Amino acid sequence: MKEYFNFLSGNFKKVSFGWLLTFLSSFGQTFLVSLYVPEIVKAFAITEGTFGAIYAGCTVAASIIMLSVGHTVDHRPVKKVTAFTVLSLGLSSILLGLSYHIALLFVALIGLRLCGQGLMSHISMTIISKYFDKNRGKALSISSLGYSMGEAVFPIIITSIIAFFDWRIAAIVSGVALLLYLIRLKFTNLLDFDKQLSTEGKPSTWSLLKGYKGVVFDKRFGIMMPASFILSFTNTAIFFYQYVFVEDKGWSPQLYATFFTVYAISRFLFSLLGGTWVDKFSAKKMFRIYLIPMTLGLIPFALMDSIIGALLFLITAGITGGMAGTVKTSLIAEIYGTEKMGAIRSVFTMFMVISTALGPLLVGFMIDGNFDFSTIILLLFAAMLLISLNSQRIKNITKVSTL
């Protein structure tokens, strides 16, 4: 912990900006959007399955758009890219509250998923990776703590507003809060981050497509992407339907909810430890093991009748989730370099965002098809186990220049 205090003493402002972006990304994350789902379903007179399909479609659309704009952080001033993203996220949240036609709901959800889960996280992880080299792991781990803080704070705030007013007011208030942050952003000095901008300027569409093809068809991508994909797929699917699973098991929803404190603590601690380990051992070594805790945690979650099985899963999910962002982003920097990291990382982000759409969709189909809880979780375990084995191939990979 002393290492972190020493590191923060000279880098607090820069790292805190990365933290703030991941914190504000909460407004487009599934855990927060899911709080609106019961009310949206009632307001538009649709089923949960229909909303799941809408959500999946909007998320896929956002991931495709992400591929066309993610590269901007490589060659445009950080303040401009951030301001545009925050503005779009705020307006999308307000539009969600004002959506009285399903077409507006589509636009709002695309904006939330693109700017929240997609770009806010992408900007934070990319600029921090570019700026820090020696202490990249620590910088990324501190920045990623914004996710944990958002998960701890925003559900309480949003559910309280929904309870006292309604879901539309909650969405509009969220959007206004984001727009107010633009005032603070105007007076934030981000010029040090701009020193890392690419000297080549904006790439042509053809060069981008050629580069993306090179990334996707390279064997390194076949090792790195599945791990990111399956983690987001499994996390989103389980947390999206967590209370359906809890009901299926006959567990106490109240007791399960209290276990999230343990999950948050686990994720917090291992985010910090993960950063230290990446700096000490390298992201390549950590990539080989970071999926293992959550993979193993799925077994008691599926097979134990006691709610302790859920607790064990949440602890292991926190361990893997805490290390994930730091490990994945640091590995991209180690393998591909940082000059064009925004463009390269946007490819990985696109597939990650797609996985968050497919997770709830496919698991929802399994639930509708009367698959029992244990079978669904064991299938997810099998997928994560296979991909964990595939991740071991990273040990033979060397740094490559792409795009």
C-alpha cells in the first residue's frame, strides 16, 4: 500500500481524472440501466424478453459505432473527446427520461451504451496507459476503482429517486448532473495527456479498416479477445438475471443483496493488488491466471444449495473483476505498444460490448427454454474453463506493431 501512496503523491491529478471517467461510465453500465427495467417494461407495455432484445440490439449498434470513433483519443485533444462524450452521455440520459415513443428509447439506449460503457471507459484506460509506462499497472488499477465506487453509490441514489419520484426523473437528474460536470471539465488541465497524441493525425478510413483486419486476424487477438469476451458475457448475464437465479434457488434476496458489500470489497482490494502484480510480474503472466478465480467460483454457485455458494461466487467474481481492467489494458500496451492504442483497444472494446449484449440475450433464451439454474451456470463454467486454457498460449507471444 505504501507504493500506492508514493505513486499518488506525484500523480494524483492525472490518475484521479482516469478514476472519474470510469466512475461516470456507470450511467451507461448494465448494473445501472437494469434499475430502470421494471418501470420501462410497464411504461411501454412490453415483456422483459422484448426489452432484452431491444437492449441487445442497442448494445450491438453502440459497439459498431465504437469502432468508428474509438481511434479519436489517439489524435484528438483529450479534453475535446471527453467533453463530447460527457455531453452525449448526459443528453442520452435525459432523452431516456423523455422517451414516450419506443424509437426514442432506442436512441437513448444506444447513446448510454456507446458513451457510458464504451467511450468513457475507453478514454480513461487508453490515456492512462499511454501516459504511464513504469507504473502503468498501479495507474490503471486506481483508475478502475471508479467502477467499484459507481457500483456502490449510484444504485442507492437512483433507486431512492425512483422510489420518491419516478424513473423518468431519475434519468433526467442523472443527465443534468453529467452536463454540470462539463463546467468543471472546462477548467481541468489535460495538456500532459495530449503529449502522447499520435503525430500522424487522423487515419483514413481505409487504413483503419486495414489495421482492424490485421488485429482481428492475428493469432494474438485469438488469445486475448476470448478472455475479455467471456468475462463480460458471463458477468453481464449473471448480474442481469441474478434475482431470477436467487428466486430459483430459494435464497433470500435481502441476504444476497448484502453480499454485494463483500463483492465490492473483494473487487476493490484485488484492483489494487492486480496493479501491483502487473508492474511486478507483467500483464502477460497475470493474463494467464486472472480468469481462474471466477471460473472456480461458478462451481459452488451452481451446485451448492446454501446461499454460501452465492457468497463464494461473488468473492471470486470480485477477485477476477478487480484485476480484469488493469490486466487486459496493460497487456494490449505490452503487446501492441501505445501510439495507436485507442484504435487497437476500440476493436477489443467493440467485442466486449457485443458480449454484454449477447450474455443477457442468450441466457434469457435458456431461461425461457426452461434450462435450470445449475445447468446455465455450469455451461458458463465450461466456457470460461476452455478460454482460461486458451489464455495460456499468451506466454509465447512477443510485442508486435499493428495498424
